[in-house]
Amino acid sequence: MFRRLRRWRTERFEARHPLPAEAWAEARARLPLLQWLEDDEAERLARRAWRFLHTKRLSLHPDLAARTTFDEAAQLALAAQACLLTLGWSDDDHDEAFSGFHEILILPDAFHRQVEEMDEFGVMHAYEDERAGETSHQGPVVVAFPDLMESGDFSGFNVVIHELAHKLDMGNSLDVDGFPPLSREMDPKEWHRIFTAVWEDLQARLERGEEPPIDDYAATHPGECFAVCCETFFTAPDVLTAAYPELYALLERYFRQDPLQRLPNAGESDGM
């Protein structure tokens, strides 16, 4: 009964709000991350992103709105990057995962926050932190426009995926801790073991003065470790699987996706 109701609502929405095919084609053309999707994935993502735009509010800071045209293709491109995280999940799981916010706010530039952190010796340190994005429990997702424009390729950087990963993380707590809600088939002990090993490896590399294989921001907090690993999983999957193959396999099961197959020329080594 519930599935039929969900299907009826979906069909009703699509009848009232048909997907703008030209805008979606333009969105895919702009972002390599979308260009290399399989056709069935792209169709499913298009519908989910279009519905996302009708359930979440995209707001441009007035200074940005005065000098930028954020057209329908740009809106779909942003929504598609957000919905890419949950592409392998059901509509119900997608809706629940993103139920903790209603707005994405786009600022003209990176912004600064005063941060206080206590070190391992109990000493409080205060500093000013420059941020490309920000997420809080039940608050909006905030992203900086220049960083948004740099997102969407296979460089390993994506501010939308990073901030939306924080929203997934907050699905069972008021703050980010690197431990999002898991499905029944996922073992929490395995999750903790694998992420702890990655965290410890990052810390050890930095202590030795080595450059870690992924963004060293992952070593600043367990919640940032999860977000950076998600970001890398989707936008530099070859890097993540080479550095931490067990983590890649874990996230592959968690997201029910294999981004390695979407890399440009991914099939060449198999003679495809």
C-alpha cells in the first residue's frame, strides 16, 4: 500500500513538474562527475535531483545574486552532486537521510569562523578558521560560490558532497562524529575498526612529516575524516582504493555504488 502511494505521488509530481531535459543535459555537460554516469544512473539521478530542488531551497547571498545568474542547469548540477551520495539508496532512505535540512545557502566567498579547540593536554586554543562550507544540525548547508564552481570533476575536491556527507553523519546525533546511521547489513564494529585504522594511519603519516594520500583535513576530526573520505570516494575513487582498499570496499557497500566504474576510460585496462 505504501509503495503504491509513493509511486502515485512520484507520478503526480512528474506530471505537474516535468524534468527540463535541456537544462539537465546542460548540467551533465558542465560536470565530468555527471558525464560519466551510466544512462540508467543518470536518469534516476535527474529525477531525484529535480525533486530535490522542489523540496529544498537554494538561496544566493544578495551580493552574489546581484552579479551571478544561477540558472536552472546550475541548480540541477548542484542538486545532482548532493543526490549522488544517495543514488544507490531507495527514495525513502534518501528522503530520511536529507530530512535534517531545508536550505542550501551559497555565499560569495569563503568565510571565517572563530574556533576554540582543546588539545590532548587540556589546553584551549582559539583561532580563525577559513571555510568553504559549513553544516549544523537542523541548519542550512552553507557553501562558498568559488568552491562550488571548483566542484564537479574527479580532482578529489567537492564542497557539496563534503557538506552533505556531514548531514548523513548527523542522522543519529546532534554533531558530526564519523559514525552515521548504518543499514542492518552493515556491522558497526567493522565500520569503527576500518575508520579507526585510517584515522591512525593519517595521524602517523603527519607525525612523520609525510604527505597523506588524501586531504590532510581528514586528520583534524573524526567527522571530517568521514566527510573527506566520502568526498574522495566519489571524486577520486582510484586514490582512495589505492590508499585504503578496505575503506573503499566499506563505502562501496554503504553507498551501494562503485564510483571506480565511472572514471573516464575506466574500462580501457580490460580491453573495453
